[in-house]
Amino acid sequence: MSARRVSMARALRLVLAPLGLCAFGTMASCASRAPTPHDLEVEVRAEEGVAVSGAQLRVRGDYLGTTNPLGRATLRVPASPGERLPVALTCPPGFSATPPEQVVTLPEAGRSEEPLRLAMSCQTEQHDAVVIVHATTPASLPVLVDGVPVGQTDALGFAHVHVRAGSDSAFEVSLDTSANAKLQPANPSRRFQLEAHDEVFVFDTTFEAARPSKKARAKRRARGS
């Protein structure tokens, strides 16, 4: 090869190298890193392994698929061997992605023909709490949640309270004894913390009749004498 051809080849490499393109003797190595279709199997689940249907998946910002009723989707991604792919997850209403994006690295050329697998998570934004209320008194008592009446105890002293709230939410359940001044403790309450899942709580209160004051006891004794 003449000196002129060598200099032209070197100049062409210098121009194409920053662009990631191939020239002359580098064609074989460049071909091994050319974008080719890769299968990426994604599985999306919520708490306790529940499959999430309708979750949308994007790679490099491009929409590539939505999970089926089994929470799965197979994405056909054109990419180069060894490339790092950002996979973004958009959960259906009522769920939030945790995290919203993950990065998966493709194997180098010739390393593996198996499809890549990626597990992603959609967490439920709202959870259900059921509080079983029991009061040791036959009197019907109003039940309040954060100061708002939601029901009352029955003849056996039981009531069931349903609360729907976000993860790490706290709420207070109380019994209103204002119409039964003799019951002690007065207006008992308990605070509950709802974690990142549904829960069942028990609020059991033992009442005692309030002891009469010394003045009231003295009057009783005077009437009995």
C-alpha cells in the first residue's frame, strides 16, 4: 500500500472513530458490536408476588411493551453486545414503580444466547386496614377514626372499622363515652400504623364503672342512716 493510501486510511479512521463507525481493517470487530435484536423478558409483581397486568415498559424512552395478566412481557430490543440498557417502568393506576427504572447489561457477543430476564416491582399505593373493636360494656358506643364517627359497637360490644390509606400511614381509633360518664377510662383511643401491606388490628378495651366520689359516698351513707 502506498504512503498516500496509508495516510488516507489513517485520516479516515480518525474521522470515523469518534462516531463509533468502522473502516478498513476494523470491519470484523465493528460488526460484532453492531446493534442486533435481543430478547428481554420482564416480570412485574406487587406485594406478596402478585402479578401486575398493564404495566408499560420503555427502553431508552421508547415504548416496547405492556405486561400481560401474568405480569410478563417480552421486549425485542435492538442493541449492541455489552450495552447497558435503561428499562423504565410505568405502573397502572393505584401502583407506583419501585424503582421506576433499572439498568440491564447485555452479554458480550457470543457469551449467551439465552434471553435476559429482569424482575421489576409495582407497589400498591393504598392499603386496607381492618380494626376489630371490642368494648366490655353492653352500652352502644360511637366508634371514631381520627375524630370522625364511622359506626358504633353492637349489643355484644363489637364493631368493625375499615380504613384505606397509603403505606406508612397512621390513624387513631377511639370510643366516645361522653354519653356514659360512669365508664372508665373515658374516651379510650389507640393509634395504629399501616405498613406497606394490608393489616388486621384489634382494639380491645375493658371498662370499669367509675367509683363514686367521697361526697357522693357520704350522701349515700347519710340517706341510709
